[in-house]
Amino acid sequence: MLQDLEQLIALQGLDAEIALLEGTIATIPGQIRNMEQQLIQAKAALEKATAEVEQLQRLRRQKERDLDEAGRELKRRQGRLFEIKTNQEYTATLKEVEGLKQKISTLEEEILIGFDAIDGAVAIRKQEEAKVRVTEAEFLRYKQAREDELRSLQDRLSTVRKTRQGRSRGVEASLLQVYLRLLKSRDGLAVANTTGRSCEGCHVSLTPQLYNEVRRNEAIRTCEGCGRILYWKG
């Protein structure tokens, strides 16, 4: 095989690997962020559950204060019943006493219901806490694995780039420029194999003469359809 063609095939392989490595490396930060988003959502759900518990506890404490106040007021009104001189005032005060008793009964019932609601909210908060612990552990493991992979890929990319740099020195300058132009304009494929008598880049069928020339791999031949440099892998 022509040495320049052999070098270009090697360069094509290295450039393809570089493109693949660069593409994979570029996706890793986004993959880590996506995983982190799940942790952020889990923490947000925990904060919401915690806020719900605190709100219910504040409401319960307020009702307990209202209950204490109503109890004190009831005692005060009941004490007044023995001091009242007129039937009209007695009836009015008695009505107030009954109203306070009803209020106390309602508050006591609401406080009991509040305890049940708090128990339910605390159970949900514990579930969300467990989710955060699991999600955080998974995220840290995933992040570590992806960062390890990233370093490995970057090391490999550095090695391949150095190898490519050495290979490119072995190609005649004008031919290298043609290769680089094709690499840029033909979606990263400048040197194409001829499979089934067609260019693997654009799938245009080669003329019998061109195909025979390409099969010999003794000269630089290009595709009549896309201009890619052709070779025959055998």
C-alpha cells in the first residue's frame, strides 16, 4: 500500500477516535448534572414535607393556646354566674358559658385530628428523608464513577492526540491539507473504504476503472461523488 495512503488511513482512525472521545467527554458533565437534579428534587420534596410538619405543629400549638384561653374564660364566666343579680344578665352569661363549652369541645376535637395529621406528615417526612439518603448515596457513587471515567477518557484522548500528531508528520504537506479539508467538510470522514464497489462515505458506485485502481492501493484516488480519498480494505 502507498505509504501516504496508509498514513491517511491511520490518521482517519485516530481522528475518528478523537471525535468519539471528545463527544463522550462532552456528555459526562451533563449526565452528572442530570443525576444531581434528581437529588435536588428529592431534597426539595424533603423540605416541603418538613415545612408541612412544622406548619401542622404551629397550628396545633395555636389551638392548644386557644384551648387554654377558652378554659380560663369559661372558669371566669362560670364564676360570674354566682354574682349576677338579674335574670337577663344570668341568661346572657349562661349562653356565653355554653358557647365556650362548645368552643372547647371543638378545639379538643381539632387538636386530636391535628395530632393524627402530624403523625401522617412525620411519616411522609421520614420517607422523604430515606429517599434523600438513597438518592444522595447513588449520586455520589455515580459522580465518582463518571469522574473516574472522564479522567480515563481524557488520558486516552491526550495519548491519541500525541499519536496523531506524530502520524500527521509522516504525510506530505499538501496531501495532509486535502485530508484536513475533507475531514472538516465531510462529517469527519475524509478517507473512505470501498465496500461493495461503492464509496462508504456517500455510497456512490465507482466506475470499474476507478474501482480497480482503488483496489491496488498504490495511488491516491478520490470518490467522484464526494471527493473523499478512497482505499480498499480487502
